[in-house]
Amino acid sequence: MDEPGDRMLTWQRYSAVRARSLEIAAPLGAEDQAAQSMPDASPMKWHLAHQSWFFENLVLQPLDAAYRVHDARWGPLFNSYYEALGARHPRPQRGLLTRPALAEVHAYRDTVDRALARFIDRASSALAQRAAPLIELGIQHEQQHQELMYTDILHLMSLNPLRPAVCAGAAPAAPSALPARWIEHAGGRVEVGHAGAGFAFDNEAPRHAVLLQPHALASRLVSNAEYAQFVDDGGYDRAALWLAEGWALRLAQGWTAPPYWLADGCEFTLHGVQPRDPARAVRHLSFYEAAAYAQWAGARLPTEFEWEAAVTGPQPPPDAYGEVWQWTRSAYDPYPRFAAAPGAAGEYNGKFMVGQLVLRGSSCATPRGHARASYRNFFPPAARWQFSGLRLARDL
């Protein structure tokens, strides 16, 4: 971000992403945007404030000597998990933050936007070059939160007996369900991880070699119709199909089907109650449910490296992106020679590399252009509120 054209492109990209966050929130009232449905979710208003907090604390405060903090009291309210940046309000209590009001959060966003525009325009070449990767990280971070805005508000609305829609109109039609086939891979040494130009999160690198055994991946995702067969066959009642931890959780929480499935053949979606499309990829599964289905189907879940080899190979699956995040059997561990970045940015991913599993691809809620083959999403195995599904794999 040195030449005038580069600075203009950065500002245009920043502005478009910032505007998209407000578009997502626009159909919702102030009451909708203040509520928190569970500790793992955050209120819409909090997301909007935290997105600005990120740019304020990782770009403007450290790099712009002319910037003055919008409101020093707000730092702990909208800090998510950055130990280097001070105290934090408890995550499960974000729904108690009735103040600042939504209008004040919007004013905060305006303050940050004006300050960043001024900084991009006036920064020296050296300062602009230092800021460019942090601004890009902030843009990518906001896009991640845009997906969370959808998943969190969907969970909130699902608990309302009125079952209100977040998005107007009917849900987009599902892609045609092509007959499933197996895409075989001979195994051997393959390179995985981010390569070349373009943005990637730190957990996607360094690129390195892995050794794969001969295997095959399904050419498409598991559908609602296929998962319904698992449900009808007593899949939620057969302990032998489940990992022990998942079975205990299924009993404790009374799981009998995906969380937004309704008894009348419908499901709750961002578009409200809709007929459950048998051809659409099943979604909102925990890792435990995905693994149990794979066991029932006589298959398994792929590793993240098998998935990456498939989508970058000569026969990539046509539905690798844009439907559901796909659970893998890979623990969310650092790649060989991984090193966290210095400073607060180093807390972005590395410190979460334990006790979670990797998902690959992207979902219907992922912002356009945000997906790539090396992207490593990650969640605890019990997470169900995300747009998460599965693709089968088997050994050869």
C-alpha cells in the first residue's frame, strides 16, 4: 500500500467490507442486535463494535500518531481475546452490554472509518507499508465476523417461538444433487498449505509436504435426504456408531436430529421456516454427528490434507465451497515450523491450536472471495450452530 492506486484499492476494499457488515445487520432491530443466545455466540451489536475495535487497536493506535481513541472505556467491552491489549468483559456476558447503544456503536464505526481514510491518504510510504498487512488482516477478520453474524443471529432467532426470518424471501435453491462417486487418490507425497501471492492467515503456513495413503473422497457433500436415512435408521440411538465423548453429549443434550430440523419435514433457516430440501447438503452438524454418520455409512471423514489434495487436484469436487464447512478428522495443530507473529496479531490463531478440529471449504454464509484451498477453519467438536456438514472418505 504505497502507490496512490494501491491506497485507493485498499480504501475501496475496506469500505465495501465495512458496508457489508451494516447490510447484514440492517434488517434487525436494536432489540435483536443486543441479545446473546449462548456463551459461544455474540450479539450483533457486539460484532459491529468489535470489528471497529480491531482496526482501532491494531492499526490506528499503534501507527497513527494523530488518532485519539473514540472512548477509552470501551476497550474492555469489545476486546475479544487479546491479552496484549488489556482487560476483557466476560464473553458469556456480552448480551448484558445494553450500553453503549446501537446508535453509539454506529458512531464509533464512523469515527474509525474517517480516521482510517485519513491515515491511508496521509501516511508516509514506510508507514503505509507497515500498515498494509494489518489493514488486510482487519478486512479478513471482519469477513470472518460477518459469517459469525449470520450464525449467531440464526441461533438467537431459532429460540424465539415466533421463528422470525432474518433474510427476506425464500432460501436460494439448492444445487442439483449429482450422483455421488468416489474420487480416488493414489496417495504419496503432496504439498499443502498456502503458496504464492495473496492473503492467508498465519495458520495456513508454512507450506510443507505430507504423505498420504491411497484413499478416495466423495464427489459431493452428504445431503439432507441421506442424513435423514441415518436418523430414520436409529443413528442417534446406536452407541456403537458414536465416539464415547459424542455419545455422552448426545445423551446429555437429547440430540435426535440436526438442531434446526423440525418435526414436520421443515427446518429453521435464515429465511425462517422452510421445507427441508432433500438435495441440499445437511448442515449444523457437530463433529460427533458427522463422525457417527460416516461410521454408519461404512466410510470415514477425510483428513484436512486429503481434502486439500482433492480440491487442488485434476478432479476437484464441484461443491467444495459455498455450501457448508466440512468437518475433517484432523486436529487443529500448528504446521511444522509455525511461528506466531510478534505482538497482538500473534494471538490471532496460534493460541487456539489445541482441543479443536479443522473444517475445510466454506459455507453459504461465507463472504464471497473469502474461501481458498488452504483455509483452515476450526471449532470444538461439539459445535453445532455453524453451517457445518460433511463429505465422506474411505481407504483404498
